[in-house]
Amino acid sequence: MATKNKAFETIPVGTKVSWHYRSAIGHGAVAGVSKMGTNADNTMYSVRETDHHPGEPAIVRHSGKALSRA
């Protein structure tokens, strides 16, 4: 019996998201997919942080599993 691949939807660009980082919560918006995975959880996203500090990158990468829609 052949298996059928289930398609999954990526998080659209511009969607506001948050994630846990150590004891803090980061906030930002999806800038795009940086690496397509095999499912929604292991797809890597580029996220433009809205609350980054000087010296930190403005765009970070997170897996879909780490992101929550805000």
C-alpha cells in the first residue's frame, strides 16, 4: 500500500509569533522560511525580533515547534 504525503502549511510571512528563550519570552514576526522541513515542527523560520537588544541579531532562526502565534 502506497502512503500519501500529507501537506502542511507554513506560517505566513508577517505573522506575529513568540517563543521561550531561557527565562524570557521573545516576540517578533515571521520574515520567511529559512529551511523547509518534513513537517510543521521541524521547518526552520527566520523571525524578525521586535525586542532585540543592541549587539543582538535582528533576525533569528527558530523551528516551527518553538514558535507560538501571538
